[in-house]
Amino acid sequence: MDAREQLISKARVRGWEPLVWLLAFALPWLMPSHALIVNEVAIVALFAVSLDLVLGYTGIVSLGHAAFLGFGAYAAALFAKHVVPDPLLGLLFGTVCATALGAVCSLTILRGTDLTRLMVTLGMALILLELANKLDWLTGGSDGLQGVVMGPVLGRFEFDLYGQTAAWYSLSVLLILFGLARRWAHSPWGATLMAVRDNPLRAMAIGIPVHNRLAVVYTVAAALAGAAGALMAQTTGFASLDVFALERSADVVLMLVIGGVGWLYGGVLGAVVFKLMHDVISGITPQYWTFWIGLFLVVLVMVGRERLIRPWLWFGRAADAKGAVADAKGGAL
Amino acid sequence: MLTLLFDGIAYGMLLFILAVGLSVTMGLMNFINLAHGAFAMAGGYLTVVLMQRWDLPFLWCLPVAFAGTALLGALLERTLYRHMYSKPHLDQVLFSIGLAFMSVASMDYFMGSQQQIMQLPEWLRGRTELGYGDNVVLGMGHYRLFIIAVCAALTVGLQFILAKTRFGSRLRASVDDARVAAGLGIPVNLIFAATFAVGSGLAGLGGALGAEVLGLDPTFPLKFMVYFLIVVAVGGTSSITGPLWAALLLGIADVAGKYYMPKLGSFIVYSLMIAILIWRPQGLFVRKGGR
């Protein structure tokens, strides 16, 4: 198979994909009492997909992705409160604001080591957290931004108490943006991102403008995260300081690692698994659930993700295991 | 004005002691350890428990905090951290933040989520003020004076070990290039384990000293993780003077910023860090050559 065919075959829509999406859209209708969770999962899935573009496809370790989520959330909430309560316009406004922020922030991640990038991204989220906390005349400070009333979607579908409209709204936005991201990541342009991730020096040598790629992918990812934030603010009618918190950035990295990096469905899958896990564990021990998340992270890294989801690799010789891992990776690509 | 500077220096010295272990381990093994604050917290809680339950005098608690956390560090290094060195940075970040989460939740479970209060001995409680009559030029809390003295002594000691002893020269060689150092017969792994233990011990000592100034509750590792990382990222990882200046700068900027512009809070510190890192991505004080 030559390189061109390989690229095309990756971009092809698999048979199971429409089924998964149909199931997702049917869920709020099948289980109306769980519509709120479906809505939450759809939003964090969008957030995780956004991080996947940065972390999985381009290899930028970011611990401050919540900056864009929070910025989009506050922008959308303020827009609804002070300008127009229309959800789609608000979504657009939140996304545009986060995109602008992403474009500015992308200048900060062009140079430096992993540590520098980690610190700069983390610092950005912390700065926004401080700002949102201190500008209390605008954001409500630590009380959060309350009293956001949303109008009906498309002027027709009111947000209901059980969250069915919210779930369908978020799922639709997720589907559209996911489709665009998928198309984009699988284009030749997206392939250059992976080249940059694997070896920036060589990528530069074959004529890929590395800084340009980093800046653009970071900006696009910020836009997606901002959209997720806007959805969150709109469907909950609330924006609070914890959208900027470190835990949120760490959680989304965890989701991505659970689902698999460098694979857009990894973000979606990770979001589903993480939310279910969160629900179950915090149902058992609401106060100490971070302990189990921490333990899970440690075990995940110690054992290795491949071996955790394919336990049969434990038995069999090391060489076989390595071969199987390589196969699995090849298959995933 | 001078009082602010004094408080800033005390705070900076404390941050330096807390972060120096992180800086050396990061320079040595290129390992991003976000759980460093957990060792500091362990030292702090050890001191509180020893003082409250067993009535040990404060001065005795400090060496115990150092030894206890150093032991803990050595144990964790041998069992867990050792496997992480060759992994990609993402894995290291996940692993160590997992450890930090676990430490936060278990401290919460065992000690409760409230702030711990430290009973300082009588002779450390007072405050000396210098000035003309009512016009106070410099007010020095005795405890802060004590912190500066201890940390300065430790800094001089560390610098001496690093510059003059055989262990120090081996350590510096390993930081510059671990592979070549190993090729020359330097036991890099052993040196790393020892350094990790000492670094954790220093963090524990810093946590014990800082419990009164910084406050001690189970969220300590996450709350101060950012500060440690700023010290390391700004100061660079190739020497201990870099982190020292970075820590002092951070301490003074933080204290002064919170005093003059309380509305902005930590905003100044973070902005300063980002500006510095954009200007000098490898840190402010980097030795030429090396890696």
C-alpha cells in the first residue's frame, strides 16, 4: 500500500461509526432520566477531542487546556446574559472568543521543552482563573455567574428540565465539530501534524512550516474547547470558577489516555468511560474519589495502556508482547 | 518596604528549599515530577503529628521530618519512580499527578481536611523592629529570621557538596550527560537514588518549616505544585544557583504583588513567569554548554 492509499484508507468512514452516533442520539430518548449525563459526556467528549488535536496529533503536553473551556463558557454565559439569549449565537460568540485567545496563546507554545510548554499552558489557565475570580463585577467572582437564561434552540426547542433538548443540542454540535475535526486531521495537512509530533527537526527539513502548524492546530483546538465550554455554560445555565481548575485539565488528559491518544474517537471513548467511572466511584466514596483516580493513573502508566486493555499480553514472552503492541498500533493507525 | 523585602526573601528561601530537589532530579533524569509537593506535605504533617501527639520539641522535629521524607523518597524511587525514567513526558506527568492525587486524598482521609495549626516555641514567636521611634523601617518576625538562617545554611552546604566533594562532581557529571558519565564508571543510578532521597528530604524539611508560613492542609501538593514548577522552569535545571535566584525573585514578587495590588492576586507572578519563559524558554539562568 503506498502512502497515498494509506492516508485515504484512514479517512474512510467505518461501518460502525454511523451506528455509534445513532445510538448516541437515541439515548436521551431511550433513557430520558439519564439525558443530563449524556449531555455532560457529549461536552467533555468535545473537550477531549480538542485536546487530542494538540496532544495526540501534535505532541504538545498541555496541562492548561481548561483555559479555553472556561473562556468559552464565560463568554457564552455573558453573551446570553447581556446581549441575546439565543444559544447558537452564543455558541458562535464563545467559540470565536476562545479562538482569539488560542491564537494569542499559540505564540507562547512555539518554543521550548515539554516542561516549558507545560508551565506556560498551566500558567495561562491560572491567570484566567485569577482574572475570573478578581473581576467579580463581571464574572460574579467565586460565586460564579448565575442567572443565565437561555432562549430556545433555533427559536423552537426549549431547554427542558430533564435535559433532553440539551443532550440533543450538545450531541449535534459534537457530531458536526467532530466530523470537521476528523476530516481535517485526516487531510494531508493533518498528516504533517503527525510528522511534526514525531520529529520536528526532520519535519522542518522536508519543508513543513513547523511553527505555523503548531500555531494553527493550537488555535483550532482552542476553538473546539471554547465550543465545549459554551455548551457547558448554556446547558447548565451557570459558569463557575472551577471551569478553569487544574483538575479539569488533568481530567481531560486522563480521558484521552484512557481512550487512546492520536485517535479522535479516543477522546469520545475516554470521556464515556471516565464519566461512568466518576459516577460509580463518587457514588461509593464522594470525598475520596480522587484517590482512586490517582491510583488508576499510576497503575495505567506502570502497566502500560496496551497491556491494561489487552490482559493476555501479560502472559506470553516479552518479544511476543512487543510484536502484539506494534501490531495493535499499526491497526489503530 | 524593607519589611516586604525581608518577608519576600524568607518566602523565597523557603521555596528554594522546597523546590531544589525537584530541580536536581529534573535536570538529572529529565523527569517531570508533579508529586514533589507530596513529600513537602509529608514532612509538614510528620512535624505536626510529632509535636502535637508526642510533644517533641520543634527543633527535634526538623531532622526527623528530613530523614522521614528522605526515606519515603528513597523507597518510592526504588519501587515506582525508577520505571518512569525512560517513559515519555506525558506518562511521567500522568504518573506523578496520579501520585499527587493519591497523597491528597489519603491525607484527607487520615488527618481530615482542616488546616493544621503549628505551635511554635516561645523563642520563635516574637518580632524585632528596627527604626527611628514610631517610624518602623524593618520589622523582622523571629520565625522568618530563623527560616532565612536555616535555608541559607542549607544553601551554602548544598553548594559546597556540589562544588567541592567527589559526590558533587559525579552528580554534576551525570546531570551534564548521564550516558557519558555512566560510561566513565560513575554509578548514575545510585547517585540518582541518593539525590532523589535528599531532594525529597529537603522538600520534607521545607514543608515542616513552611507549615506555619504557607499553611498546611491536604491540598498542599496541588496548591504549591505550580510554585515549585515556576522555580524550576524559570531557574533552569543545570545548577542550584539558578533555582535560588528564581525562588528569591518569585518570593519577593509574590509578597510585593499581594501587598501593593491585592486585587490582582497571583496574577503578577503567573504573567511574569510566562513572559520570562517566552523570552528565555530554557530558563533565566542557564549555563552555556552542557546539554
